[in-house]
Amino acid sequence: MHAHDRLTERVAPQDRAALETALTALAARCKPYESVAVLCSSVPFTGPLWGEESNGDTLVAVIRCRLVTTVMLRRRSQPFTRDALNVDRVTKL
């Protein structure tokens, strides 16, 4: 699954299980049709400032229809609004 692969790439092994559990519990509480961006944590910035690679200092998960569909890195300088993340609501974990 895409989200699991992204978690494996972006989250330290010792933190991954707790984060997956928390996201799964949050997804189960969402409305069936709802899309939610979850601001998970701050991470050390890695990667180039620009380019094709995902980079950033904030870990964001996206839940759609009660499933965690992706996990991405996003720079703090980018907006974390519903429109910018293409979701119904934004929350913190």
C-alpha cells in the first residue's frame, strides 16, 4: 500500500508502529466520505529545496474514505489549508 511504503521511507522504525496505530484509529473515527489531512510531526529537513523528490520538515498523512491513502513531507513555509491539501478538514495528531 502506498501509505505504508511512505511511512517506511519517512518515519524512523521505532516511531512507525505508534504512528500507524494512531492514524488507523483516527481514520476509523472519520465520516465515511470525509477527507482529512493530519499534521503528524516535525522532522529534520532533508533533500534539496527544489526538485522532483519529496522534501519538507512536516509529516502529513491524508485520510480518504476512512483509509490512510498517503503520507508526505511538506515544508512549513507551504500552506496547510483545506484548499492547499485538497481535503475537507485539517487536524493535528
